Amino acid sequence: MTQPAPRIRHAIEADLPRLTEIYNHYVVQTPTTFDLEPFSVDERRAWFDRYAAAGRHRLLVADDGGKAVAYASSSRFHQRAAYDTTIEMTVLCAPEAVGRGLGRALYERLFEMLAPEDIRLAVALITMPNDASVALHEAFGFERGMLLPEAGRKFGQWWDVLYMLRRMP
């Protein structure tokens, strides 16, 4: 029997512990994020509070039976006001949910919601190598922009970061 596809919805406060758990997996186990120490739920609250159900900055989750198994966000790219029409995109899946197409489903819905917003450019920062993330972003029209060589050091080694860019319609 086929399992029903997870429902894509806006994140709610009750998701915060699970979203923190997913993020912390990437902090501790991978170079995907350049944070070095895991966060408590309280420490992630300010991050969560940046998002709304409308506007440029949104946070969606893939809900599988009442449990968030992946999330995608569109965040402020830079604090200076002239950057307001540029957003930074993020998508992360719980380890057990990788490879199920959730990143694609989340991005499809998120880009649909963002279409009427005043956004000129979407940017994704990808720690390299990460062929799966590059392929996902290319599937959504992102192009390779700039490569920052050895932009971060984690786990005792240097990591390059690829900036991928998508002009918004």
C-alpha cells in the first residue's frame, strides 16, 4: 500500500522543537550549515519568529502524520534595506526523509506562494560538494553564480560555498 504524500503547510509554533531537531542534525553531522554547536528550542525561537504566513519570508513544512519531516524557507538575504527584494532559500529534510522528493514538493509550493511578492532574486548558498542540492536548485531554475573557495572551516577542513541564483518572475 502506498503511503500518502506529506502535506505541505505553514510552520506552526508546535513544529519548532522538530525543526530544531532537524537543523541540529545538519549542525552536528554535516557541513551543510556552518553553525558549529547545536541549538536549544529557545535559541531557535528568534529564527522561527522571522517568518509569517504572508510576505517574502515564509517557512513551510512537510507534515507526515502530524510530524514535520522537512522544511523550506525564504529568508532575508541581508540586513541592508536595498537587499529587501532578494531572499535566501533553504530546504532541509530529516535524515529519514531524504530522497522522498520533499525538497521538490516544498519548493514547488513555496515558489507558488512567493510568486506575487515583490522579489527580484532568490539565492541559495550550498556547501560543496552537494550534487543533490545543486540538482534540486537547477530544477527550479537556479543558475550557478559565484563559488567562494574555502569559505568556512568545519570538522577540521575547509568547505567551498556555491551561490546559486534564480531571477524571480
